[in-house]
Amino acid sequence: MEAQAVWKKNYQVEVKARQFQVPIDEAPEFHGDDTGMMPTELFLCSLASCFCLALVYAARKKRIEVKDMRVNVKGEKDLVNFLFSKLVVEIDCSLSPETLESIMPLAKKYCFVSKTISRSCPIEYLIQPQMNTNLHE
């Protein structure tokens, strides 16, 4: 699995994965032009969408019909250390709280994003040799 970010101008980046592209930018208060979501928002979206799909998957495995599902993720920013100090995942669904509780362990097992965050995946940074091609082409 792979994703790519290509800088356009100012704080604007276009991210690509498979055949999909998403514009990324910073909000005006962070000196951006507000032409797309901020990377931090995209991060929260990744957690929200992955956990939502994991809940639906877990419910289907237990043969529970899901009629609706909404997952909100709130992140508390630590602006001194440039990280989220807390993430809160809120689930809104017509399933009973007991039913949701019964599928939560399975959803946590299958949610790549929350599992990766909670286990603090190591990151390796590689610097590629400079290429002779123009990246803006």
C-alpha cells in the first residue's frame, strides 16, 4: 500500500493513492489558502472512516444488520509538542449500546488505523537520490 504527496505551492499538496487524488492545504490561521483539508484533519478522517468500516465489518461477521453508522473523531492538539494528546472516537448508530459493545472488540481488531496508532508504529525516513526529472510534470 502506498500514498504520495506532491507539493503544488504555498502549503498546498496533492495526495494520491491508487487512482484517487485529494487536495490538502492549511487553514488561513496556519498561513494556508484553505483549498483542502489540513493533514491533521485528514488524519482524523482516516481514523473515523477506518473505524466506521471496521464496525460495519464486525457487525456483518456477527450477522447484525447495520442501518446507519456515524463515527466522529475529535483530536485534542498539543501545539507545543506538535501532536494529538488525545483522540476520542464517538459512535452514533441505531444499534443498541449493548450490540455496539459486543462488536467493539472485533472492530478494534480489524481497524488498521486505530490499531497502528495505539501500537505506535515505527517510521523509517529515507532520502531518495535527486532525480533529473521535473516533479511538476
